[in-house]
Amino acid sequence: MRRGKHIFPVRHLHLADACAFFGAQGCCVVAGWLTTYLFFFALLMMYVWPPMRFGFDDFMRTMWGTTIPLYFCSVVFARVTSRTHPGVIVHNRPLWAATELLLLIANILLGPPLAWGRLCLGTLRNVTLWAWLQNVSDGEKPLATPGSSLYYAATYIDHQHNSPLPRVLADRLHLELRNMANLRLFPPDNIEPIILKKEIAEAKEERDDRRIRARLLLMFLLKTNDGRNLSIFRKHNLRPPEPEGEEGGDGEAPEVHVLEPGHAARRWKKVGKEIKAAQMAAEGKVQVVKRRRPAVKKQLEMSGDDGW
């Protein structure tokens, strides 16, 4: 979990303490919901069952005597946890505890009637949706397929829940089903669809572009290496120059320098070592330098090679 107020206003949150705190909140919620359901059940039974009227006052005292201490224990638990566990650091803890308390009370007061309404509407919705889909699948509409029934169900559920994700899924499903229906009604006379042909053409064009870029890059590298100084090489790779006057009497024979295959690799390896040494010097680290043997160093000095 990140520090600061980016995700949650908690720093160094201990998992056990957090579970204990939210577990206490959950116990308060469950107890509050149970007592609230009993309260509404008591109001209903007070007018239906006459013996219930005599014990209603005792029931109300029991309910409020159970609920209010639970609310109080919730706030006290938050305060005690903040003092005994300094790892749980929450900014403005009293306001947070008061907000939790108010949200808990609002959830308990508004939850049961809304739950009863959602239960009734959900049952009615499921029954009507089942009957409607049965009528659709029986053939009242021209394109009555299981796919179209699923689409209508998805749009109906999206209308009920008002969520953007089912709407996107339903629109995509509708598009796919419409395309499938169009393909069934109007089959194409060509083998490959237009979209597939377009993708093939784009892939071919991209492959040609890659080849052109590779050739241009190769030409650029060759042109760049034309003016490079290749006078640094190892002694045993040097082809001796032709003696003067041997080639056609001009007196000037072309000097050809042949480099071994690993020359460029060794050169860039040395460049990489220099870059690494500069980075370590910038970071303040000590670099261990491996000294060459004197015999090899003397041999390199005699050959005129600087190590590339």
C-alpha cells in the first residue's frame, strides 16, 4: 500500500488491526440489521397478533438497549485501537469515526424498506422477463433466436441496473448478432470478407515499409563507415603493402587493411566499459581495475596497439 493520501489515508497499516476494526464494524452492521428486522417484524405483528401488543414495550427496550451500546463500542474501539496500535495512523480519526457511525445508522434505517422493495421488484422482474423471453423465443418476432433473447435480456437488465459495463456488453452483443443475422440473410458472394482483405493489404504494406526502412538504414551505415579511420589494427592482421613500382609502374600501390571479424565487438566492448566506468564514477562507486600482465602490455606497446 502506498504512503500518504493517494489511495487511503493510512500509513503503515497493520493487516490484523485493520481486520479487527472492520470486523467490529461488520458485527455492528449485522447486529443492527437483525434488530431492525425484528423491529419491523414487531410493528407488523403488533396489529396482527394481539398477545404481541403486551410485550412490545419490553421488546423496544431490549432492541435499543442492544443497539446503542454496539454503536458506542464501535466508536470506543476505534479510539482505543488508535492509541494502543500506533501503526494504524488515520488522519482526522474522530471525523472518520463519526462518519462511520452516521453511515451505519443510515444503512440500518434505509436498508430494510429498500431491501423489501428490491425483493418484490426483483421477483416481479424475473417472472415478467421469463415470460417475455419465452414469448420471444416462441417466434413472435422474425429473428427470434437464443442470441436475440440474450440481447433483449441484457438490455433489460442494463435498464434496471443503469450500469455502463452491461450497456457496453449489450451493445457489442447487439452488433455481433446483427452482423450474424445480416450474414445469414445476405451471404457474401466473395470468399474473403472486405475486412480480411483490408487487413491482408495493411500487413503487406507494413512488411514492405519494414524492408524499405531496413535497406535505408543499411545504406546509411555503409555511407557513415566510408570515412571512418581504419588505421588502428593488430599487427598480425596487417597485410604488407605492395612494393612500389610493382603494379603497372605507377609507383603507388593501394594499401589494404584487413581486420579480423571480432574487431568491432572488442571495440564496442571497450566503449561499454568506459561508459560503465563513467556511470560508476558519477554514482561514487569504486571500480576494481584489472591490471594487464607486464608481458602482454610490453607486447602491445611494441606492436603499436592501444587495445582496440
